[in-house]
Amino acid sequence: MDRWKGRVALVTGASVGIGAAIAKSLVQHGMKVVGCARNVKQIEDLAAECVNSGFSGTLFPYKCDVSVEEEVLSMFSWIKVQHQGIDVCVNNAGLALPEPLLSGKTSGWRTMMDVNVIGLSLCTREAYQSMKERKVNDGHIININSVCGHRVINNADAHFYTASKYAVTALTEGLRQELREAKTHIRVTGISPGLVETEFAYRLFSETPEKAVATYKSIKCLQAADITNAVGYVLSAPPHVQIGDIEITPVEQLM
Ligand SMILES: NC(=O)c1ccc[n+]([C@@H]2O[C@H](COP(=O)([O-])OP(=O)(O)OC[C@H]3O[C@@H](n4cnc5c(N)ncnc54)[C@H](OP(=O)(O)O)[C@@H]3O)[C@@H](O)[C@H]2O)c1
């Protein structure tokens, strides 16, 4: 991780869960990390925690809804002014809403596409342009995908979310091809977790929190730190090594 010391990472969805854990770990490794989400107060608290822990990097909280293009563009302009640009982009912000294909609300489907697919693509495009204009040839884009990006589980609450994560699989591979075509050594990696104990299921089942409790009690789940370890592995890989996708599941998970 030494070569990343002092360089700039963007982590989307850094207020809680996997994104907060990744942001903290990159700060611990000496990076300047812009952590964005809508609830910026939680990122401010995390930034104070990083200072108190004596980490060598710094966490810069930024309020941004990644589904709103103007907010994403403003964030990248701010990053350019404050930090010149970014070297690592972790597209982590994402959500599932329980909107089945036969009865779900269109607004819920749109929200999932806007955050999980369009938001990720906006940040990816702007991150690439930021790297290109500064001639950064060793940048890295990490997409936090899901096992749902590779398999359709028989759960109506997850089907539209699954479609959005299948899109992330296609976007990750498509991006790799465009980067190769552009003759850059900027790399892209997907990380596809199974069940991780975060706020994710509580948000998915906000109307029926007992379902979230049952989900996390059903097996020994992954913790956010398990995903952070994978990010460290990806960013530590030698420059000629392309890591396509890492699937990480709890041992007890069936799918
Ligand atoms: N937990 C799992 O079991 C699991 C499994 C596989 C994949 N994943 C994926 O892992 C990623 C992180 O999930 P998590 O488990 O950490 O969930 P989480 O605890 O619910 O955290 C989600 C994060 O995304 C942010 N976010 C949501 N909508 C946003 C928006 N419009 N703009 C900016 N940030 C937004 C949230 O921040 P604000 O609400 O403050 O904006 C929060 O920081 C997601 O892409 C998810 O699909 C999770």
C-alpha cells in the first residue's frame, strides 16, 4: 500500500457500513480520502475518529447524493481545487428497496438505478477524466458489486436490485475494455460480497425491521472489515496484475 500514501481516493457511501470501513482503512494507510454520502455528519464523526486514532492520512467529508449529476460534478470540481484530482475511486454507495417485479413502485426501481448504476457511472467517468488530465496511469476504480450481480436468487424483494448489480458486472467489464482500448494502465476491479452485516438490510426492510434482524441472524455474516481486506489486496497488487472480480461470501451462505 506504500505507493498510495499521500494520494487521493474517493469513497462513495462513506457514512456507514462497508464504505465507512473502507474510507477508514485507506486513511489508516496514509491516503487523503474524500468520503461522500448524504449524511455528512456521520463522515465528520469518522474523520474525527481517524484523527484521534493518529492515522497518517486524512478523511475529508463531502455531502453528495451520487444520483444527482450536478452534485457529483460539483464534488469533482471541489476535489480538483482542493486536491488536484483523484487516483482511486471506490464506487460503494448503493441500496436495495423491496420492490418486486410484479408489484413494485416505479419510483423505487428508479432510485436503485439512479444510485447503483447511474451514480456509479457518473463517478467512474469523472474519476477517469480526473486521472487522464493529470496523466495518472496507475489509478484504480473499484466497484462494490454483489453476489447478486452474478446470480438471481429466488427473492422478490431483491430482483430489481439484482438487475442493477448485473448492470454493475457489465459496467465493470465494459470499463476494463474501454481502458484497454485507451491504452492506459488504470485498472478496474469488482468486489462482490455476499451477506455483510451493515445497515443495508435495515434500510431494505425499513417497514419490517424484524426481517433485517432475521437476515443477519440466519448465518454468521461477513463484517465490513472483511471487504476492507479485499480492497487492500486489490490496491496492493503489482501494476501489471489485473484483478477482475473478487467474490466473498460467508462460509454458511447458500447462494
Ligand atoms: N450489506 C450487504 O449484505 C451487501 C452485500 C453485497 C453488496 N453490498 C453492496 O455494498 C455497498 C455498501 O452497502 P452497505 O452494506 O455498506 O450498506 P449500508 O450500510 O446501507 O450503507 C450504504 C451507504 O451508501 C450510501 N448511499 C446510499 N444512497 C446514496 C446516495 N444517493 N448518494 C450517496 N450515498 C448514498 C449511504 O449513505 P447516506 O444514506 O448517508 O447517503 C451509506 O453510506 C452497496 O453498493 C451494496 O449494494 C452490500
